[in-house]
Amino acid sequence: SQQGEEDPQALSIQEGENATMNCSYKTSINNLQWYRQNSGRGLVHLILIRSNEREKHSGRLRVTLDTSKKSSSLLITASRAADTASYFCATDVGGTSGSRLTFGEGTQLTVNP
Amino acid sequence: EPEVTQTPSHQVTQMGQEVILRCVPISNHLYFYWYRQILGQKVEFLVSFYNNEISEKSEIFDDQFSVERPDGSNFTLKIRSTKLEDSAMYFCASSELDWFAGELFFGEGSRLTVL
């Protein structure tokens, strides 16, 4: 079984529409993070939500976390062509020091102009 | 804005050769990491480093891998004898605070191609 599985694997929408991506995980977590990756580039941190939080906002991003269902969603509102990228959830299963993030397979988002 | 820088951006090497990938983390960060991403696959944790020693490592990080912080700025990943399956994008990351704070800052990656 995999920690951090996103769905859908691919999502294609029109500019201005909202995009929702989901992530499920299997073990207890300390926090869950969402990252973005443009093709061939590095990962960019978007938002972190802690296990005791249920919802968090950052600009056009809204993240929810349901620890009872072990799931999270990332909503991008009013999407733009520049939002085209892969989006990954990453869970932190903790450790004595240092962060060991476990990434999901990602959702490839395409926003058509 | 401070950023993590990695060199080289792309390295091609022959199987069995040693490779060193270099990273300059953000200057006030204390925790350093290497991750890798094989083409078309997900990002995988390799190792975390704090206070001049490895704090965690994955099953991938076997005896062929080592990390070092030789001076106050660089953080290196060495692969002693590369294998074909080591071909991947290697990402360095750093963070200011420990795992509970969690936000990692990633470099643009070093693409390693083993022939």
C-alpha cells in the first residue's frame, strides 16, 4: 500500500474553473503538505496543514484535511494557464529529527487558456 | 529570495563511476535532505542530515551512497559506483525548523544519467 495517493492522476480544465485534487494516505501523520512541480523543475512548497487542522487557505488555494478518512483535498480557485503543473501531496510520518516526506504519485493539472 | 542551488544541472556518467552532486542550502537552514525522482515515478526520500550527521535514511540509501557537509555551505551526495538504476533527478532540500514545522525548500535538481 502507498502513503499519499492522489486522484485524479490527470485533470484538464478551462481557465477560470476550479480544480480539485484529492490525496489519501494510510498511516497517522503529523502534517500533510502540498507541492507543485512544473515539468522538469524542482518542487515548490504550496501549503502545510497540521493533523489538528481541518482547513487552511493561502491565496487561491484551499486545503482540507480529514484525519478520520485519512484524506486531504487541494482546491485551486479561478485557475490560470500558469497553474499547469503536477501537484503532489506529501505526508510527514515523523522521526527523531529531520523530516521524511512520503510523496504521492501526483496529479497532472492542465489548465487550458 | 533565498533558494537552494544545485550543481551540476545534468551529469552523464558511465556505470561504475563515482558521482558527486552538490547543493548549497539556504544559509540559515539547519536540516538538509536528498530526494530522488526516477523519470515518471514519484519523489522518494533518500536521507536527512542534521547537526553534521545522518538523522534518517531510506532503504534506497545503501552503502554506495554517502552525504557530507564539508564546509559551512555545501551539502554533497556521493554515489561511489553508479548503476544504471541510479539514473534519476536528484533533489536537495533544506528546512529551517525540524520535522514538525515541515516546510522543505527544494532545489531545481540534478539530472543524473548513467550509461
